[in-house]
Amino acid sequence: MKLGMLTACLPSWSLEQIADYASGQGYQCLEVACWPGGPGRPFEASHLPVARWNGEEVEKTKALLERTGLEISSLAFYENNLIGDLARREEIRTHVKACIDAAQSLGVETVGTFVGRDVTKSVVDNMAEAERIFPELVDYAGERGVKIVIENCVMEGWHPDGYPANLAYSPELWEWLTTKLGLYLNWDPSHLTWIGIDPVETIRPFAKYIAHAQAKDLELFPEKRNQYGFFGVVDKGGNPWEMGWWRFRVPGRGQVDWPRVVDRLYEVGFTGTLSVEHEDPLWGGTPEKVVEGLRIAYGTLRPLIGDVDL
């Protein structure tokens, strides 16, 4: 198992700056954010220009990895592949394919995205649509030696009432997306924690589908849940992601039991990357605070990850 970090938490830094920091801190891998350029939601970044990928970019990236001793564990483009706007859906699909092409050229085994959801339709109708559109993407990736991994984020901010808007949030849906769609998991315990699922107990049943894993923690405020309910505060103050009774934290500052998580990953033979996804509001806002959050995460996780896999 290797310890990595998702680059999206430092959108104003170049990939070279991030690689130099990560290598110096002791991280071994980068999960590289590959959104197209331009403004987006928080925690999006453009650290590889996959839409205009060419031989020069390939050689430049390989040289950076060789100089810093890092590996790229995955390319990240987490967008709504079932969005109701069909023109936007096609843009997303095209960019996912560009990420797959870039991954192939760099020898990267996985590309991460979301299943998503058309929030004007039922879950069942969305599942039928996913079964129509995803097989071609999965085949495209497979022909290039790449796996598509889906993060199990709820993406409640995409739904006007804060309901799940990424059809990958529960093990029930994992059964469907792995066996029916041919997708894999970028497994993240934080999202499972707030919806009431013990993340450790989901690892063994889906071990063969966990191709990549993310390390994000979560802090719960049960007294606020008693006021707002599971679906969160109604008046979100213009922030669709405000639930009011929990917040993301860096590993070690929330409820996730990281020794149990890492131990179970070792137990099932996971030899991939555990990638820190930093969305902690206490350690955000400036690059200096973000870097401190990444240092805290490293200090929490590195002692748990041995140098020899079981």
C-alpha cells in the first residue's frame, strides 16, 4: 500500500509545485486533478491539460515524476455523467475519454469520476440510463488498459433538497455498478460514515473492486442532527453543500477509525494507493493552511502503512 494525495486541494499551485511539496513531505503518489480550465466548484483543479494532451506533455510529466520519485495513482475528473443537460453530458463524456487517453500514455491504471444523477428523474430511471451509456465508456477504458473508478460520494449538493445525486453512495448500489456496469471503486470512508454505514465492514465484500482508496475524515455533530434531521438544514444560506450537522476533516481529526481501515485494507490484500482528499474547512482557505492539513494527514496515516505488504 502507498500513501498519496489528491492535488485538487491546491488549485492555484502548479503540478510541479505540488510534486515538490508532496515528495518533500514523504507522500509517494499523486492523484492528479484533471478538470478543464476555468472556474468550477470548490476542490476542482486543472493540473494536467488532458484535453490538449500531446507527446511533449507526456515527456514533461514523466520527467517530473522521475525527478521527484513520485507515481501517479489515478487521474481525477469527478463530474455528473448522468446530468440532464445532454450537451453538458457529452462534454463530460468527452473529457473522461481524454483522461483515459492520458492515463494510458502515462501508464496510470485508473481514472476517477462519478456515476452522477439526473435529479429530475427517479433513481430507478437513472439506473436504466446508466446501463445505456456506461458500457461504451467502460469498453473504451478497458481497451486502453484503464479502469474507471467511482468515488462513493453522496453529492447531495447537486440535488435541490440535498438528496443523493451520485448513484454510488451505498453498497447496494456498488453491487449494481460493479457487476452490471463494469466499474470499480475509489473507496472513501467519510461519505459512508455520515449516512450511517460502518466503512470498515464494506471493505471485505468489495475487496476485488477497490482499485483505489481515498483518505478523508468526517466530524459529526449529533446534537445538530437531532434538530435538522438526517437530510440536513433546510435553509442552506446559498451553499448547497451545507448540511449543518457534519463536516469533512483531515484524517485523524474526525470519527473514522484509521487503524481499523488500514488494517482491513491490508487484510483483504489491497496494494493500491490510499490518497488523502483534503476538504477540511479548518485547514483550508490558504495554501499555507492546506499544506498544514496535509502534514496532519500524513502524520496520522504514515505510521499505519508499512513498507512491506502482507
